[in-house]
Amino acid sequence: MKVKLKRLITCSIVTGTLALAAGSALADQLTDIKAKGELVCGVLGTDRPFSFIKNPADREIVGYDVDFCNAIAKALGVKPVLKQLATAARIPELQQKRVDILTASLTHTKDRESQVDFTLSTFVLGEKALVRKDSGITHLAQLDGKKVMTTKGSIEAINIPKALPNATLIEFDTNPEGILALQQGKGVAYIDDETTLGGALVKLGPQAKDYMILPESLASDKDALGVRKDEPAFKAKVNEILLGMEKSGEAQKIYDKWFGPNSGMNFPPRSFKIDSDQI
């Protein structure tokens, strides 16, 4: 009798332990984030004005994407933590759970939907080309058959061969490296989203007068925040926060801060709303 009772108690303990372990395994990401008290956001840190290093002395990263990270963390009641990533490393870092969310100039594409889930679109922009004014190039079609450059792992690296099948594509780890290569004459154009190119011109200072952004767009992109697949509660919460930011006017204020008339970006007024995840 005592042996049976002992076995029964042991079985109950084991069953309880397994149930506890199963419960822990089933805990969703939203619960985990609140429990650890921080939201780890993957950012580029090299893509002005989305995320860039404001002051080399303290390495503080600021920008449009950073403000969204901060706003989401605040709404969740946790601390925002930024982790700087290379463009090509964004999705792998998210999949390997080294970051909780990508606020990193991530373009929503059908191909990427198999690897990551996307929130509502947070920015709409065009892919354009930056060239030297003395190159004689005034239209995108003139780039076909020439050396053009972009960032490794970017949506532009996918779209350039489609739009310019005869061009020689040269890829760099970061857009500052690509802009420098353009200055050094390693290619005739650097292709990126129009906001990144606008930020690059600002950074070029007096030399900006020697460059121009071609008027046509290679493609139109919708940027969104990236979240891991199979985390519906977290994705739904982030979308709820984004919709709230749109409704309250906070999203508009963030846009104006980084792209408005006082930003130095010389960018047109905001023509989109955060209300859809369709591409």
C-alpha cells in the first residue's frame, strides 16, 4: 500500500512538472517580453533618417524606425533596447530570437512572407537611383548595361536584375559604403529607397550639389515591422499599437519629425496611412 502511494505521489509530481514545462513552452512572445521587461528592436543604424548614429562619440542611434520601437515599448510598458544589425542579417537575427522585432527599413515582399510576418505598413516609398550630374544619365533605362550598386540583402538587390537585366550589380554591406563607392567611381549609380538617398545627400553636405536622384522609381515599396512567424498575439498587439498611433496623430508627428519641412530632407508631405498590410 505504501509502495503504491509512493508511486502515486511520484507520478503526480512528474505529471505536474511536465504540465508546468508544457505551460512554459506554450508561453507566447508577448508574455515573454513583458516578463523580461524589455523589447529588443533590430535596427540598421546606417540608414538615415530611419536609423542612424546621431553622435559618433556616444553611438546613440536615432531615427524614424527607432521612434516606432520606442513607442511600441512604451505601450507595452517595457524598456526599448536597440540592437544594430547588418541588412542581410535582419531576418536571420529575428528567426534565431536574438531580437524581438525588426524596426529596420524592412520592405514587405511576398518572398519574405515565408520567413517572417509583417505588421501594418509603416512607410511607403520608391526605389530610385543616385547618380553624378556630370554622368549624363537622366533616366533609369540608361543604367542598363552599366555598373550599378546597392546594399546586400536589400529589396533593391532583388529588383535591379528584373528592371535592369544587363546591368552589373555590385553589393555592399551598408548604404554608406555604397555611397562612398559611387563617389569613388566604382559604379555609375547607387540604388536605394528615396528616403535613404535623401538622407545620403544631406550627409554629403556641399558635395550634394554634384549629385541627383533620378525621377523614375525602379519599384514602389511598403516598409513594415518584422515579427517572428507563429506569434499571433504579439503581432496583433503591435498592430493595435500602430493603429492607435495613426489615430492619435503620433505617427504623423514622427513622419514630420524626420521627413517634414523642418527635417532638412526636402521630402513630400505624408501621403499614406498606417491601416493596411497589403502589398
